[in-house]
Amino acid sequence: MDMTARTDMTAAAGSRGAGRERLVVIGGDAAGMSAASQARRLRGPDELEIVAFERGHFTSYSACGIPYWVGGHVQERDRLIARTPEQHRARAIDLRMRTEVTEIDVDRQRVRARDVDSGAESWTSYDRLVIATGARPVRPEMPGVDAPGVHGVQTLDDGQALLDTLARTSGRRAVVVGGGYIGVEMAEALINHDHEVTVVDRADEPMSTLDPDMGRLVRTAMEGLGITMAGGTAVTKVLTGDDGRVRAVATEHAEYPADVVVLGIGVRPETSLARAAGLPLGAHGGLLTDRAMRVRGYENIWAGGDCVEVLDLVSGQERHIALGTHANKHGQVIGTNVGGGYATFPGVVGTAVSKVCDLEIARTGLREKDARRVGLRFETVTVESTSRAGYYPGASPMTVKMLAERRTGRLLGVQIVGREGAAKRVDIAAVALTAGMTVEQMTALDLGYAPPFSPVWDPVLVAARKATAKVRASMS
């Protein structure tokens, strides 16, 4: 051990006192600070010292809300912040902002951290470690991708930078690269800024988290809103003008003029620290944990949030899903276990909702290609229904697609595209998936009914009835 590290670790051990443990948390957003806060609720400062490192300017904020802040639905940036650094510190959490952890030394139970502004480095020892390093946006390696006017939207700083560009750029042409959740939400945000918006996506249809036939409904609706869709084509480079700023996005076959470009290609687990430390990673690059969110093979290291892979309860395989809902639950589980209690995170069914203007998009469970990949045989049905009783004012169309396992009838997945009142209906299916219900069992669900809220047969139950009939037919 080097002399500096020995001095720091010895001094730290002495200051903690006999029997006092130190929890180190890497990452100051949803999973990390939820874990720290829950551990503090269960163990006071005399028992547990908590040190948290965050390389950015903000803690405990809603990254999912950034498109709605940029689009003007949320007026103030700080409305997205659930708890400030000062509020965390008031709870006896030693939160060190603008400090990036650059190395995890598993053998010596310590982390190396660097002050982002000064460059100063130091080691901090730990008894228990939480890794909550989140995810990093996919930024393709191509000419011009780092030019002024090209933006990602992963952090609050990213959102502010985009707003600054929109405010000072006179042009009104925007290109969004990627047609997933981030892409469609940012397309709406830019529409709200009176921009002409083009969405360029490698897939033929937007929202590749849906099956293509459902994605086609999204495409049609987006085009109806004035958004130009360029599907089935990949961006090859960002073109710049004489001033070095972005002027267009190029694909193999066309150029799309742009005064601003937003990258919405998705994210990958940020696990470079974990990889360098030799911690176990899965097929998607995320950390592997047990149900208590403890890193597999390490008794005193936990991980949660966008940097981990979780169990898909439908397919039985590990997958990476970057959602704040999961991150907060992971943090609660970790904090409970670090704090001396016991909690587990059983897994996910892959539920997600989004919107573009007044179009609502939802999915849960498996798509057709997901089911094929894991070797499941299935039946699919698609139904057209309405959000309310057809005779009640304001009833709007809704399309529901359902997948059921052949012969057993087990529900495998649901996708919904519609207007007001469509997206949250997916929660019915999410509960049914979690419970392992069959589509026939779903038809008996006692759901709420009144004409302003639903037809007599809710659209999800109509799909379940149709799927039940198809499963029965497959058995004859």
C-alpha cells in the first residue's frame, strides 16, 4: 500500500471510531441517494458514516422530465430536483459534488476520487460500497458529432445547454437522431419551440420497443403532427458550416438541414469503473446482482439503477432497462439491506409509457421478436376500441396488441397506442404479467367501469377475450 493511501485510510478509520462503519456511494442520483437516504433512516450517524460522490452539479433529479422541461411543460429546471445537496447533507450524508470516482480498489476496499474542477485526487476507504453510476448516452463515432449545435439530453446540464442553443439560434430546423422514447419526446419538445422537426431512425418504424405494426401507428400520428419521419436509414455524419456549427445531418441517401441536432439513440450502462475493478457484467454490459442488489460474489458491494441488469420475469433472462422507477426501487432495497434490514428486488416485466403531443404509447412484457428469441410459441391479437363508451363525448380510438403463449395461454406482452386514457391501461397488463396470469384469467378481472372512463368491456379485456379464443383454437 502506498504511504498516502495508508495515511488517509488510517486517519479515516480513527475518525469513524470503534464499530462505526463507512458506506461509500458512487453516484448522486436516484439509486445512489435513495440508498444513502434509506440507510440513514435505519442507521444513525454514530453507527454509519455515509460518503457520496457525484461528478455533476445536481443530485436526485428526474432525468425523465428533461424533455418536458425543454418543451415548456415544466417551467423551471429546479422543479425536476427532488432533493438538493444541502438537503442531503442536512441528514448527515457527506455528499461531495463535482467529484468523480476514477478507480475502485476492491482488494483494499477503497475508491480513488478526483475533484473535477481542481484535479486533486484522494483515496477514501469503505466498509460497504454502492455503485450507482447510471448510464451513458449512445454517441456514435462519426464526423461532426461533437460540433456546436449537437446535443444529448442525459443530464440537467445537457437540457440547459440545449435550451441555450434554441434561444440563440435563429434557424428553426431540427433533426432528432433516433426514434425511441427519448427521440419522440424530444421531437415533441422541439415542435413546442416552433421548429420543423425531422426524426431519423435506423429502424423502419419509430418506437422499436413496439412491434413494427404498432410502431407504424406511431409513425402515422407523428407525420400527422407535421414531423418528418426518415426511417430505415442510418446517420453517417453531421455536416458543419464555415462557422463550424451544425448545418445538416447526412445519411447514405440524403441530407437533412439542421440548425440543431438532438441525439436520442439510447443509453448503455456506465460500468467502466466496475469493469476495471473486475466486477461481474452481463451480456448487455450491466452489473450483475442478486435479488438483494448485492453484486454477485461480493458481500459488501451493492449496485443499482441504470448501471445494472435485472431479471425479466416474463422471459427469465437478464436485461438492461434504464428507468427512474427501477432506480429508486433499487436504492430502497440497497439502503434497507445496508441499514440492517432485508429487502429484495424480484425483477421487471418491461413496462414503459411515453407520448408525443396527444398520442400515448405504452408497452409491457415481450414483443414478438423477444418471444421468438427465447423460444416461446405464441399467438397475437390486435383490437380496435375506444377510451370511453362510444356514445360518451370525448371517446378516442385505441389499438391494443396482446401476445399469449400458445397452449398455456400465459400472457406474454401488451402494446397500446391511442389518445387520452390509453397509456396507463398498460398497468393492468403489467400486474397480470407479474402475477403470471393467463389471458383467460384476465377476462374475469373486476375492473372499474363507467361510461366516462371505459366501454363496458375495457379494451385490454377485449384483447384478452380475443386472445383466449385464439389460444383455444390452437389447442384443437
